[in-house]
Amino acid sequence: MRFSFLPVIILLIPILEIAGFIIVGKALGLWLTLALILFTSFLGLVILRSGGLGMVRNLQNASRTGAEPAEAIINGGMRVIAGILLFLPGFITDAIGLVLLVPGFRKLIWSAIGPRIVVAGSFNGRGNGQDFRPGPQSDASSKVVDLDDDDFHRDSPKNSPWSANNDDRNLPKP
């Protein structure tokens, strides 16, 4: 049987957060501690709001320049996680959220997990995923076939459920 640390961490975090409240409350006092918690929650909301928009902008820039979009997705995702952690009340989650906001730390995480991420799409060049460029192959409109009126005809419109016949008694029942 394999032991998982996830349940232990989930049970340990609230205990550590309560201990953090007690320690900071003794050092700063009740009102300053509450103000600090409210400030970090507000900061988390601001980061969540700007993080989503920033991620969309970074994805658009990556697609425009032909850069790999995975790094933009991971950076934006880490900013969103940082906003959520800052929004949650507690000083340990706030510390983790603040560390995730540091660009150098995000680059360190990207260098660790970046080589394992594969972006599916249209690749031009060697085909190893290093030079992602959206091309006509990735365009959804390239799969559309345009027909003129005389190019299209129906074989038997009488059997069609979309025919002009309003009598629907002969249609198959679901």
C-alpha cells in the first residue's frame, strides 16, 4: 500500500494557519493582524482579476509572435494560484502566494516542468515542438467547403425531418 502525503498536508495546513494567526496576533495585535488579513485578501482579488486578463494577453502575444504558448499558460496559471492563495485567510498561504508572484521563482518552476510539457498544434519546421507557429493548418475555416447553389442538391427531401412538410406524425420517435 502506497502512502500519500496529500491528506496529511490538507490536515496540517489549517493547524499551521491557526498557529500563524496566534503568533502574528501576539506580535502585532488583533486589529493589525485583521487588517493584514483583509489587505492580503484584497490583494489576492486584484491579482486574480488582472491575472486572467494578463494570461489572455500573453497568449495572444505568443500566438502573434509564434512563441510557444505553454510558458504563457503556466505563468498565468501560477499568478492565478497566487491570487487564490493570497485571497485565502492565513499567513502560510499568503507566503506561498507571494513567492509565486516572484518572476524568478516562476522561471525556476518553468525550467523544471517546461521540458515535460507538449503543446499540440500546427508545427512548422523540424516537428519537435520548438517552433510553434499558427498556420493555415490550425485555422478552422480551412476545413469548410464552399458550395454554390447549383453544386448542392438533396436526393430525397421527402424523408428529411427538416422538410417543409408540417405533418410530423411520420417522424421517428426518440
